[in-house]
Amino acid sequence: MSYLAGKELRIVGFLCNWCSYGGADTAGVGRFKQPTDLRIIRVPCSGRVNPLFVVKALLNGADGVLVSGCHPRDCHYSDGNFYARRRLEMLKRLLPFLGIDERRFHYTWVSASEGARWKNVVTDFTKAIHELGPFHQKEEKTECS
Amino acid sequence: MRVGVFICHCGNNIAGTVEVAKVAEAARMMPGVAFATTYMYTCSEPGQEEIKEAIKREKLDRVVVAACSPRMHEVTFRRTVEKTGLNRYFFEMANIREHCSWIGEDKELNTNKAIEAIKLAVEKAKQNKPLFPAKFKINKRVLVIGGGVAGMQAALDCADGGLDVVLVEKSPSVGGMMARLDKTFPTVDCSICILGPKMVDVSQHEKINLYAYSEIEEIKGYVGNYQIKIRKKATYVDWSKCTGCGACIEKCPSRNAFDYFNFGVAPARAINIPFPQAIPKKAKIDAQFCRQFIKGKCGVCAKFCPVGAINYEMKDEIVTEDVGAIIVASGYGLIDLDKLPEYGGGRYPDVISGIQYERILNASGPTSGHIERPSDHAEPKTIVFVSCAGSRDKSIGIPYCSNFCCMYIAKQAILTKDHIPDSRSYVFYMDIRSPGKGYDEFTRRAQEEYGVQYIRGRVSRIYPKGKKMIVKGADTLLGTQVEIEADLVVLATAVTATTDARTLAEKLHISYDPHGFYVESHPKLRPVETNTSGVFLAGACQGPKDIPASVGQGSAAAAKVLSIFSKDTLESDPQIARVNTNICVGCRKCIGTCPFGAIEEQQLRDGRIIANVIETVCAGCGICNSTCPCGAIQLQHFTDNQLLAEVNALCLT
Amino acid sequence: MSEKEYIYFPGCSLEASAIEYDMSVRKVLAALGVKLIEPDDWSCCGSTPAHSVDHVFAAAVAARNLAIVEKMGASTVITACPACLSAFKKAHLRMKKEEGFKKEVNAILDEPYNCGVTAKSVLQILVEDIGPKPVAEKVTLDFPDLKVAPYYGCIINRPPEIMEFDDPENPMAMDNLMTSVGVKVCDFAFKVECCGAAFGVAKRKMVNELSSKVLSMALDAGANCLVVTCQLCHQNLDLRQGQINNTMGSSFNIPVLFFTQVMGLTYGYSPQELGIDKHNIQAEGLLKTRRPVEERIKEEQEKAKAKKPKAKKAEEEES
Amino acid sequence: MEPINLTEKTDWQFIDQVKKESLQDPALCYQCGNCTAGCPYTKYFDYPVSQVMRLFQTGQKETILNSRSIWLCATCETCTTRCPCEIDIAHIMDVLRIIARRENYVSEKDVKTFYDSFLSSMKHHGRVFEVGILMGYNFKSGHLLADADLGPKILGKGKIHFLPTRIKGRDKVAEIFRKFQEMRKNRV
């Protein structure tokens, strides 16, 4: 593992290009200090996030997955985040059946201007994952890819 | 595959908290990476040259730049690699500044994070395929939303540049807030005298098609090809016949209608023309105050109209216009006085807002420019101005400065002295914000030449005592409480987004900030662009702004539109969905989910029905991609394989 | 009317110097079919002196009473005294919000408080739980000459995040209640100004000055009586009115009544039953002007009859 | 007025202490003066509220704790209600008063004496006994006849009890006092 064992956990974030990725940029420009665990994958829209990506990330080694898009009704593509919300809510309910604590997955909305909010989202989610601890030591899962 | 990795120091911005040399060293070890280096400023000209040389020298076929946000420089570097003959989509960017060096405090953790961000980008780049944009024709007409000074400027500049302009104004006349002002700072020239000619130009310009008293119903399409539905609200007056003679207004028996133009300073008639210089100068009926609509009988206006223009049966009408670009200049709103209960606004008639005072000062206003207070029409001798009435007030959710109140208060205080030489004006202020050209001199003039008393402190309460209003404030420079017995109190009420700003943004697919102001593409370098290509901003819809700034933005937005319309075709973004005809089973799920109607059925020669993406309509969101049960439809540049490569780069290794 | 039951916390003042407030609260609520249960062995809420010592201590003396109420199985306690109300609400909200604070408070209490009790004012339950209609139905006497200035005092609505009732700048609960019982209310600008609070003893002159402003603004507003919700305000405005006149050289002689007393008067209780005879400024003259409510109704009907034809005519002319 | 050497005279520890005890941040205050403007007691204060806030921002411990203002604040909550920066100023005043009491800075002896008299009544009887408080105050403050003029006005009206109401649980209230003292000792 290339993450710094003991100091960080693996958290993967899927961020929509228009709102949340911009919000994370805004947080950076504003120098809002955040925990470093999160790794960001840029997608055009939260509606592009296939729930399988989340499951794959968790089963393959991630300790937490965060999806963040535009606020409902503020989607760059009209309704993409509504699709995302429906799918991701369903996913949240299904995770326990896959042996995954649903708290390891979180989805939220952050707009491009909400740098401070982004910082809080990252800080809170990272804290929550650290409270849950590393996923794969506790719950030995067969790797699938 | 030979990937080249270029790591930017960005001066100290990145190198200060990330060990870039170590990052480069780690990058060299990544599978597929043939070359990795660091550079002080990769985006500089020599920085870009270095990339080009390295591509040739090292025979690189994929390029990763680890620097700032791709939202900042992706376009720059794509252009750089393209110049060497490489497809621009063979380029990937790793954000190690906004998402890394600026937010993490531990150098070791930051360095590691930067390495992982590059690994992710390298894996993605290895999966990238060449993509080629198509060209499409554009409709060189422009829609301007809002007929205030910013919108009119934009419309006139576009029209003078030869474009057909559709101008949509919500209220019955163009002119916006500026048409309500008496004078303008810092020159104290008459507002309508400088705005009037522009309003006439708008109405007479052959290239401008004005829809007054109309609103945007629906917006469909994309840059170059928008279809707009406009709701023409029922005026109950046939404007093709109305001559604006005013006979109907004179006879209207319903004399207690709310006067929107005058912000309720005096009552209006149910049928009205907002102000003498209105463009178009046509009457309209406010149905909620009209007896014909409330009681079902009256008909006075119809009886007196000399041209028979009154039509009580009129309905809203929807018209469609096709345009290629949109300029949003929808303006601002003001908080209601009753948001400030400690000031008694709305409860006591002699506590009014700055815009109401502006109407009282105005020669064409309800008092014909005579200053009188609402309660008893007496001429006030002591006038107190309260700045930041709601602005910079977190407790009511308005933490920002409203930008122009300091200046208009100084102007109103000066005008008050001009109107009533034996009056005394007091201004409660926290800071005097006057950074424009000639602005600070102007606020000094108010104090030095006109004897306006500036008191540094906020007002806590305003209450009536006899015929006076007691203003209880602080003078923090004296370090004490002060009280003024005023005849009239003017509150510089906070500027807000318009009440329907959010709804309009949602129709336009542009973002707004927590206060409802529209978000520009870049706060410094792209101030009139939005993140939706083809949609531009002008004026106070983006944030509180005075007249010069609004006019400047109107022209800037027009220049942006003229520049995209200078070509006959636009390049389409090839990052769109594509169907693999061999895999598609024709389940039609994607057709149902596409928000843009960009997917249609297509029958293959063998009779199979499959999905087909209409290239010019697809906006590239990828919703279809995550809907497709068999992975047949893939969003180019963000395919399942490409995203999974990123996931695996983070998790599996 | 459905029988309502509340746990009622009188507080120290309402047992002694403001006993008439207690009397009138009990009378009026009984008339409205509300049963009051006084918790056994309640103690002082701590008021201002306690929170000038320490916040944990202040919360503890208040929460001791909340714990007693909680043990009785109730989730609401009502009180007429704004100081008790404020002490209860502050203790409750902070203990609910901060786990550490709750622990500290409970550590010095004999019985722990588990944050299950909401404190409300008598005014609040009259407005929210009983409502204007039942309140109005009990009225038997009309008070044509009475014009009250409703004086809420400083803390019954403030700060709004803690008191969670009515508007902090322009409260209307008591205005509306007075209107419901047929009493004329003036627009009183000093509704929420401070009268000097608990400084009466230690800083008499200061309190006299502040209270005198409240009285003079009430007169300016055209009132001939102040109506209050707080016994400390009452003490400063009524009991100290003579002191005010001495200090300020004024000659105020304006009665100050508790809002429950005014309600009681319209319900037909005698001034003695409501303890009005215990006040410093007697309102005898005003009290004599009460008359059966039927008289007013009759008068109004006659007026309406006289007016109607004219009004109709005017309207026709206009259209 | 003496110039203040901010390098030497900024008590950073005091700023932190008040921040911690009040859970309020002085940096949020932009000195608009609204608190001073609305405060009914400004006239009687030696430092108006906004200046107390300023002294807090600049860490002027001695000046604040010696000020009369913190004792004359009646917690009427006007400042807190109207503060545009959502600072609970009344609570800060409260905390300053607590610190002043704890560290023996008492500029308004009468106010403290009255509070003490109140608390002692509460400690002994469980409820406060108004006549007792007044007598206790008059005795300790030396203002032997304070409010004596009010006596005739209420005598015979059934308002004055010459004996306190003693509750059964008064030992429990006294216990709160005792346990609190103990807790405070442990805190230090």
C-alpha cells in the first residue's frame, strides 16, 4: 500500500466537475486546512457515478467513499444529481448486505462557492472513517476486481 | 506506452509544502512512465516549451501535468500537447495545489498525496483514447435577460455589432433600478437624463426585439443553439393599440394599488404606466387590485380608452425564440423593511428605505421631487441615514457588503441639503467604502461642503416619540450612546439577489452562491462567463454592483458573445456518450434518463433496434452511462474502464 | 372545554412580594379550566446572582427543579416569572447541547436532570395551548376606559434562540391577549426596554431613571395603565413609583397591572380576589369603569345601524 | 491617557481564558457599536459594552476586571439579541463577572453584596427570603436604610413574611453550594 499506514486511511472521493470539484478548489484557494486522506476522482456529474464504482472501491481496499455533486435543482445537467441521489440512496441501503458498514459511504452536495462547507464535509467524513477504523483489517473480504 | 510527468513547483505554492523532487522520483518508478521532471512554473512559456521538447525528445505519447486545478489550466496544457501533434485528450492533469499543497499541513502526507494523485492521472492517461471534435453551425442571435442598465448596454453593444437581440424584461418597462434613481454619484448627474436615450435606442434599434412584461419560461439546447420559451404576461391592454395617452389611468376608480415602481411610496391605480419615460409607454392592469377582476364589474378603463385597447379576457402567451447565446442581467433585489424590526420599518411610516427616498427626491416621483415625509407630508428638517441596514449582518444571513450604499447615502445627503438648505443630515456608518474613481472625494464633499454629520457607529433602535423618530445609536469614536430626534429616517437596506434568481439559474443550468448571486467562471479572469458555455453574466445578478461596473460588464458580456459569434461554426466537445452497436440490446433505458433528449432509437440494417446519441445535443453528463445495464453506452474520456483504472490505482496497489 | 393540567412553578417572589401575581394566575387559569400542580419542595431558580457566580452552579440550582418536574413524569413546566423561565431555559438548553456541561451539572445535583423538561411562560401557554377564542369566551365585563401599554420587559423574549417564543423586538403575544379580552392596547415603543431589573436595591437611582423612561413613554403612547409579565418590572414600576417621583421630580400616578389581573378583571373577579389592593398605585378610578359586556355589544350594534346606510351609499358613489 | 504598549500589555492568556469559558470568539466583533447603542446601562458604565469587547479583543485584563460595567450589566440581552455578528455579548459579560468574582476584582461592592445576600438566603432556606435579603444587604453594605421607604407601602398587604419559607430539601440546595465549592477547588 502506498498510503501512509498508521497516519491515513484510504478515502476515495467522486466529485462532479461543476460544483463539488470547484468547491474543493475554492476551499484550496481559501487555504481551508483539511485532513489529507481523501483522493479525488473527477467526474462530469454525480449522475455519472455508477454505484458499482463505490462498491468496487470499498471491496478493493478503500476505507471510505465520498460522492459529492451539485445541490439538488442546481445541477449543471438539469437532473443528474437527482439520478445520483436515487441510486446512491439505494446503494447506502444495500451496503450492509455486502458486509459493508453503510457509514463508510457518504454522499452530499457542495456548490462551487462553498469552500468552507467542503472543508467541513471532508473533515467530518474523514473523522467518521477514522472512528470506524481501517475496513479490511476488521472485515476480511475476499478481493474481487 | 510512454507517459511523461511534469511536476510544477508553482513557485512556493506547491514546492512549499510538497517535496517535488521526491514526487518526481516516485513518478519515474510508475509503470509506463518514461520521463518525469519538475519545473518552477510549468504554465509559463518556457515551461510549456519544456513539455513540447520532452514529448519529441522522449517520444512521449501521454502527458501528465501535476500542478493546479484542471479547471484552471487544463485547456492551456491541452493546447500545448496538441501543438506537438499529440491528440489533446492524451493529456491528463493531477491537481496537487488546490487539493493538496494548499490544504494539507504535513509535508510528508502532502508529498505522498501528490504522488498518488499523479499515479491516478497516469493510469487514467494510459486508458485515454484520441478524440476529435466535430463542428456545428451556430445561430447568431442573442438573448438578453433583464432590461436594466447592464442588460440594455449588452443588448445595444450586441445589436451594434450586427447581432439580432431578443431582450426580455420582467417589468412593463426597461430601465431597471437606474430608472428609479434621481441623481447618480459621484457626478450628481440626472439618472434618467443619461439613461433615457439608451432606453429609446433600445426601443428603436432595428436589431433589438423587446419583450417587456415577459419572463423566461423554459430554456433548452446548448451554446449555439438554444430554444427559449418566453411567457408574455397578460397586460389586459392590447399594446398594439395602446398609445400611452393615460386616459384610463385618470379614470381608474381603484386608487389603492401597490406601486411597484415607486416601492409603495404612494398608491397607484390598478391600471398604470410605471413612469413618464417608460419604454414601452403602454398601460397594464394589475389584476389583484382591479375591480373588474376582484368584483367582476367595473369596466371604467374600457369605457374611456379612446382606441379600444382594453381586453379583460387576455391570457398569458408563450412565444418561442431561437438564439445562440444568452446574457443574464437580471439585477438585484432589496430586503424588506420588516426584516429589521428594531428599526420599526413597516411599522412606522417615517422609516423608509433608500430606494423609497430616491423616489421621493425624484422630480418625476410621487411627490414631484418635494421632500416630504410619508406620515404627515411635512418637510423634514432632521434626516438620519442608516447605512448597513441589513448588510454585513450575519444574524439575518447577509454577511456581505452591499457595495454602493455608502455612495448613494452621501449623494442623498447632499441632495437633501440642496432641496432643504436649513436641514441637517446625519449618517450612521461603520466604514465608508468609496474605492471608485472620484468616490472618496465625493463622500468628503458631503462632509466638508454640505456639513453632513457622519457618526461612526451602528443604530440599535428607532422608535417614535410624538412626531419625531428617536434614533438611538452609538458613536464609537466618542465611546458613547447618541440619540437623534429625527423627522425622517432613511435605511440603506441590504442588496439581495432577486426573489426568482434561483429559479432562473436552474433554468439556465448556472450556479449561484448561498445568497442567490450567480457564480462566474473565475472570480478574476473570467468575471462575465459562467461554467455553462454560451451563458454570460452582466450586472448585479452576479453580486451588488454600481452603475459603472454594471455597464462595464454589459459591454464585456456583449464582447464575449461577439467573439464566439465571430466564427460560423463551433467545435463540439467530443467528451460525449457513444453507443457500442455490438453490445447495445435496445432496452431504451438510456433514452428515458437522458435529461437532454439526446438519445434516439436507431434501426440497424439487420433490423435490430439500438440507441443512438445525437452528437450535437449530448451535453456529456454520463447519466446514460451509469444507467446502461450492459455497458454499451460509454461517455468518452470518462468511460467505465477509465474511471475504474483510477479506482484501481488508488485501491488495489 | 377540555381539562388541561400543568406543573406550575411559582418561584420565590410569587410567594411573597408578588403574591398577587400568583393569585391572579391561579384565578384566571382556573377559570379557563386549567389545573395547576405545584411541584413538591421546589427551590429557588438562582436568578441573576447565581449566574454571576458560575454557570455550572447556576444551571445546577435551576436544574434541581427541572429534575423534580421530570421525576413527576411531566415534560413541561410553566412559570409566570421571566427570571425563573430564563434560568430554566438556559440550563436546559446548554445541558442538552453540551454533554460535558451536563455531566458537570449533574455531578453537583442530588438527583440528575436528563433534559426532558421544556419550560414555558404562563403567557405562552395562554397563547399557544389555550388560544384567543376560549380566552375571549370567559369575558363578562367590558373596560371601555382602559387603555394599556403592554410592557414585556427584557428577558421574556430574549435572546430569541433561547426563549423560543414571540418576536424579540416587537412581541405581540400580550397585545393580542389583551385585545382578545376586549381591552384597548396602544402601540408602545418601549415594550422590551429594560426597567433596571434586579438592581433596585443596590442601584436605586439607576433603576428609577430607567423605569421613569418606561412610564413616560407609556403616557406618551396614550396609555392609562401598564400591563406587565414580570414581577421585577412590577416592583420597579409600581412599588418604586414614589421613589421615581422623588428622584426624578416627576408626578407619575399610573397603575401597573399584571396581565393576568387585567384578564381576571374582565372575567368578573373583584380587585381583591386578584390582589390589586396590594399594589402601591391603586387603580380604583379605572376599575369603577367596568360594565357588563352586553352594554358594549348593544352600543356597537346601534352604531353599526346608524353607519350602514351611509357607508353603502359612499361605496356606490365611488364606483 | 497612558499609551498602551500592546507588545507587553496584551494578555493573550486572558483572551484564551474568556474565549474558553464563554465559548465566544472576540475576533467576530467588528466594533460596529450596536451593543453600546442599545444598552440601557451605557450611561452608567465606565466602559460602554463595545469598549468592553474591544478590551477583550486586546487582552486588557486589568482594565476589564476593574471596570464597573461588568457589574452593572443586568443581562437584559439587548446586545445579544441585536448583535449582527451573533456574539452572545451578555454571556461574555457574565463570564467576565464570574472571573472578576473569582479573582477578587470587585468594583461594584453593593451589587456583589446584594448578590451574596441573595445567595446566602437561598443557601439557608432553599428559597429566597426577601426581607432577609434586604436586611442582610443593608447590614453588609452599610446602607442601613436602603429601601426602608418602601416598607410602609407594603406592610399590611400580606406581601411581607417575617419568617422565611424553609423547604424540606434545603439541605439539598446547600449541598449544591458545597459540592460546587469542592468542584471549583478541583478545577484549580
